[in-house]
Amino acid sequence: DNQLTSLPEKIFNQLHNLRELYLYCNRLNSLPKNIFNNLHNLIILWLASNQLTSLPENIFNQLLNLRKLSLSDNQLTSLPEKIFNQLHNLIELHLSDNQLTSLSENIFNNLHNLRELYLSYNQLNSLPKNIFNNLHNLRKLHLSYNQLTSLPEKIFNNLHNLRELSLSHNQLISLPENIFNNLHDLRELWLNDNQLTSLSEKIFNQLHNLLNLHLYRNRLTSLPEKIFNNLHDLRQLDLSDNPLMSLPENIFNNLHKLQMLELFNNQLSDTEKQSIRRKLTNIKIIF
């Protein structure tokens, strides 16, 4: 936090053994294209909380050992397509809190080792269908607080190792039936604070390891009877703040490990609430 507004291009030229560089909380609005060229051993680069509006396409090309990169909380509106092409060892990429409106389909293509990708708090209104195709090792993907209205059906197909997926606080109206089919290892799914009016009965069928499902603050008026049938490991289910008028009688029957069910601010009758309580005696229920 030095309030730096600019940096000389050769400032780091002699720091060949530098492993961590923190430049966050300054006022940098641009960076020279060769500023990091000699930092071949750099593992962590933190550029968060500056005023960067754009970046040169080759700025990270020599950072072959970089593991963690944060560009969060800047003013980036777009990113060059090949900006991350040489970051084969990158594990964490933080791009949240910018003004990104779109991303190139190939921007993450070479990030085969990436484990965590944070894209929340941007202005993304759509995503290319193949944008995540090469991220086979991704564990966490955060896309909350954007302006997404829909998602391509196969966008998550190659994310076999994904554990956390956040799609909350978007404008999603519906979801393709098979969108989560390959996410067998998913543990946490945030779909809250969207505009979902209905969900396919099979949408969660392959999420056998899911622990927490967040569906609150949508526009769901009803749910299919078998929608949760395969969620045998589910611990927490939040359906609060939906205009649910009623629920199928056996909708929770297969949730043998459920510990908490949140149903407040719905339109369920008192009779139905009592019926749910009678069936789910060992579960904490919040109406």
C-alpha cells in the first residue's frame, strides 16, 4: 500500500531469484510490457486493488514458474486472448472485481494445472461454450455476481474434478438439463439469487457427492418430485425465498444424510409444513 502510480520498466531486472512479488493496493493504471521479463523464479504475483485498465498481451510470458496470480479489484474491461498462454504451472487465478464484459474462448486453454479460478463481480453476460474445456484439474470455479442470463449446455463437461461451483447472483432464467452431468465430484453448488422459475427433474442426477445445495432467492414455484433423488450425501439444502406453493410428498425421501433444510419465506401452507416436520424428524428445518 504505497500509492504507486507507475513503475519503471527495468525495476525488477536484477531480481532473478525473487519468488513472491506483492504490488497490491497501489494506484497502478498500466504496466510496461517487459516489467516481469527477468523474474523466471517468481511463484506468486499479486497485482490486486490497483487501477489497471488493460494489460499487454505478453506481460506474463516469462513467468513460467508462476503458481498464483491475482488481478482482482482492478478496472480491466477485457483481457488479451493469449495473456495466460505461458503460465502452464499456474494453480490460482484471481480475476474478480473487474469490469470484464466478455472473455475469449481460448483465454484459459493452456492453464492445464489450474485449480482455482475466480471471476466473480464482473459484468459477464455470456460465456463461450468451450472456455473451460482444458481446465481438467480445476477444483473451484466462482462466477457469482455477473450478468449471466444463460449457460451453454456443455460448458462444464470437462471439469471432472470440480468441487465448488458458484453461479449465484446472476440473471439465470433456466439451466440446461445436462449442464452438471459430468461434475461427479462436486461438493458445493450455489445457484441462489438468480431468476430460475423451474428446474429439470434430472438436473442434479449425477451430483452423487454434493454436500450443499443453495437454491434460495429464485422464482421457483414448484419442484419435480425426483429432483433430489440421487443426492444421497447432501447435508444442507436451502430453498428459502422462493414462491413455492407446495412440494411433492416424497421429494426429500432419499436425502438420508440431510442435516439442515431451509424453507423460510415460501408460500407453503401450515399443514404442509407440519407434514414435512413429521417426516424429517432428525433434521433441522427452518420455516
